[in-house]
Amino acid sequence: MTSQVLLHKDAQKNFNEKALSLLPLLKKGRVPEFTNSRLDPEVTPNIQKVVNFPDDVEELSFIHLDKNGEENAKTFIQEKNLIGFYGEDYKNFIRLCEAIHKNKSLNKITSFETLKDIIFKWFELKFNHKEKTDLTTFLLEKVNHLVEELEVLIPIPFMRISLDFDFGKIRFKTLKRSFIDSINLPTNKKENLIGQTVASIKLLAEPQRAIEIASQEAEKAVSLFRFFCSSNFNLRNPSFLGLSEEISPKQENYLIANENKITSIHYGIKGNDPSFFYVHNQDLELFKQCEWENLEKLLVLEKLNEFQEDLLNALLIYSKNAIEKDVSLKLIYVLIAIESMLLKDKSEPIQNNIGERMALFIGQSLEEKKEIVSLVKKIYDFRSSFLHHGQQVSIDQSKEIESFLLYAWETLRGLTANSNKEGITKAKFLQHIDDRKFS
């Protein structure tokens, strides 16, 4: 596989002209003084980090950050002078990088940070009269050199599978010893990796862009896979199915004292210990009866229709409820997802329309439809009580909330089943539901 980076001739001409117009704006400043790897803030107030400290000052690298931690300049060192773009010139440099990165063939294979560094390297070489080619020629040559076919594997800490399988663009697989032994790592770290489930994807890109895309696709795939978790309609046992940053257990540390003496110390995980989400072969067969195919389409289709885009966004929000222990937040995620699909616009009354449309869509009998309408009203009242008044969930409320959660899941399942119908839009779907009132 090879990369095919294409830039229209007119675009190349435009980018090269803008680059040349920026070249004279590179400004000189003196290299900041520092002792013991610490910068003097009075001399260099806008430089927050020194990347490295070699013996040769020419090899120094700096990251320039404002008080909010945002980069606000980019520099290199030449003959003990700090040279770069500052202020409005830096913003114009970034605008040039952004315009170039909008090119689809570049965007697919190159991260913005990598592209920015390559472009700035051209400015450095051009300033020092060490580069004869124009910017776009230099850029495309460097990008093509960096791009390669890579497999990125992202661990899913609390998932275990009995068989490798594909879902969306991701392959869920178990790390085998034969694969781990090929990695140059200490033995104890290798042992920790063996048996872990990972989200794997093969990409043609430079390394940083491959990691970005893999993270995005893995997060979407794992999020939609949570549609199959029982925690979607269970208040007591949240799932830990997610990438590391999503599901890190919350720490609970405290000391108890009596008469000015510490009597006990606690360091541990708040709530239940994390539990694994096991996927056996029979589980996969069951999941495939629950809109697996249509969920996958939301992940793999290059172009989604309007209804599918809305549904994908709703499901990604909904998926957060499965890993949420706080009841009020769990309800917020579920209700936002349902509202985004069952309301025509922001001006519609919420409770009545949500209750009626859920009832008309999934209710099987008159009694069940009435139950859904009544239940939805209670849920909005519960949410307000939990969120604004800090009330605890009673046993009876728990049963009603879990009944609602099951109805919400069935609603989203039904919406997913309809997502692949030709010509479907949210407006047409809601009109069809409303028309059932008179059927």
C-alpha cells in the first residue's frame, strides 16, 4: 500500500505564495538564560517548557505557552538567536497550516501537529538558505517518507473475549504470548499484556495520525458495543467496558480521628471493584440479534444519512450511561439521547412528546402505552429531585427507573432498526409516529 497525497496546482501555488509572504516575518530574539534547567520568567515570560538540554545550544528546543497552556509562538535557534513566529505572525502561520491540513488526502494520513512541524522545518531551512524547493514540494516529500502501514492496538482493560471478532472498523482481539514475545519489553510488563483484549485497526498513515484515528475509531466502537451491556438497565452495577481514560476507578482516600488520634486510614477504590466484561461465543450470537448489523453500519459507512448521523450521536451519548454510577447523570445521558431523536425541535414540550412518542413507537398494548407515558413523567420528576435536591433513590424508585431504562433501550433499538430504511429522515419518522394517534 502507498499513500496518494494530491494537492491541486492552484492550491500549491496559493500555499507557496503565502509561505513566502510569511518568511520575512520570522523575528529574532536572544536565547533565554537558565540555570539548572530552569528558565528565568522575567527574561522569558512566554516560554513555559524546555524540551531538551544538550551541550550545544544550537540543539535546544522550546515550547512557547501562554498562561492558559496554549502554544503562542514557534521558534528555532540559529547562531544563539531565537528565531520564530510570534503574536499575529504566529497566528498567520497556524492559519496556513490549517488551510493545508484541510486537504482530504493529507488529513487522512497526517496529524496536524506533524504537518505543522514539517512546515516550520521548511521555514527554518529556508531562513538558513538550506532548502531550495518550495513548501508544498518539501511537505509532500516528507509526508510520503513518514507514511507507512501500521497496526495500532489499544488496550481495553476490563474486557475479555473468547474469540477475536470485528465490530465496525475495529478488530477486538486477545494479545497472544507469541505476539508479545516479539516486543522488546521487561518480562513483567510482557506478562501483564498477555491475555489483554485490545481494539486493533490497520491504517496507512504517519504514526501520530494513525494513533489519532485509531483512538477515535476504538472509542466509537467500544461505545456502541456498550449497547449490549446489561448495565444499560441496571442501577447498581455500572459497566467498566471502555478505554482507560473513560473507566479509571475513582479513588477514595480518608483518615478517621478520635480525640486527636488517627484511628483508621483508608486507601482504595470508591464503590464496587471493577469487574470484567466477558464476551463468550454465545454472547456474540445473542448480540447479533440486537441490531448488530445496523450498529456496525453507523461505524463503517463513509457517508451517513441525516437520520443515521443523528442516531450515531444519540447512541454515543447514551453509551455513557452504561459506565455511570450516579443515577442523575445516568438519567441525563439516557434522556438527552432519547430527546435528540424524538423531539422535532427545541420549542416542543418535552415530557408529553417524549412519553407519547415512546408509547406509540414501542408500546404493544393500550395498557403498556399508558404505563410508558406515566413512567416518563415520573422519570423527569425523579431526575429533578436527584439533580437539584440531592435526594437518594428509594427501592420503589429504583424499580421504576430500571423499567424506564429498559423502555429507553427498546426505543433506541427500534430507532436503530429503522436507520437503514431508504429515504428516512427524522422529520418523516416522527410524523409517522404522530400519525399513529389517529390510526
